Amino acid sequence: MKYWLIKSEPSTWSWDDHVKKGVEHWDGVRNYQASNNMKAMRNGDLAFFYHSVKETQIVGIVEVVKEYYPDHTDAKGRFGMVDFKAVKPVPHPVTLQDIKAHPDLQDMPLVKQSRLSVSPVGDREWKIICGMAGL
């Protein structure tokens, strides 16, 4: 199993929106690096659901339930999407400030490539953040 982090602006698509829907596709990604990360996702992989822009915090965990397939919002057919199922909220949201302050999380793409919307999370990073989140 691999771990990931996916970002969404809560005013566009929030954790609560995803929970209400249950399973939803992750469309609209137009960055090749983020798209390649989605291509590497497999059913059963887990991802942190991160509220970007104003909140900048991890608020939940989702699971990949449908692997990469064509994105219906891409008229040129270059990009795809992945379906995620809401798994659970984190008891204690983990802020970007908390992550940046932790010495073992400095190499995360979230810290080094702040605009990347879909990024990998290492096993050790996943465990550390889960601990910070009260999981």
C-alpha cells in the first residue's frame, strides 16, 4: 500500500462535501506531476485529505476505490481522475505549520512543492502525521 496527500480548496470541495457524497472522483487535475502521482495510485491506497488556501490542514483520510481513468472534464483527453471513498476524519487536524515544524517532515512535497495538488507521502511520514492527528 502507498500513501498520498490530495489538496482541495474547501470553498470548492470540502471534507464535509466528500463525506456527504461518500465516493467521488477527483477530477480537474491539470498538472502532469500530480497526474502521474494519480496514475501510480492503486485500489486500497490511502490519502490525507488536505484543505488548502486558508485552512492549510489535513482534515481526513480517503481511500482509492477506482484507479486512474479518463477525466470527463478534460476536453483534450490528456488527463485522468481517481475515485476516493471517505474513510474517516482526523481527530486533530494537522496544520501546514505543524508539518513544517516537525524535523522529520521537511522533505515532504507538501513542504517543498507547495502548489502540487496530489503528492506521495512516505511510510514514516504517514505514521508521524497519523500520530500528530490522534490516530
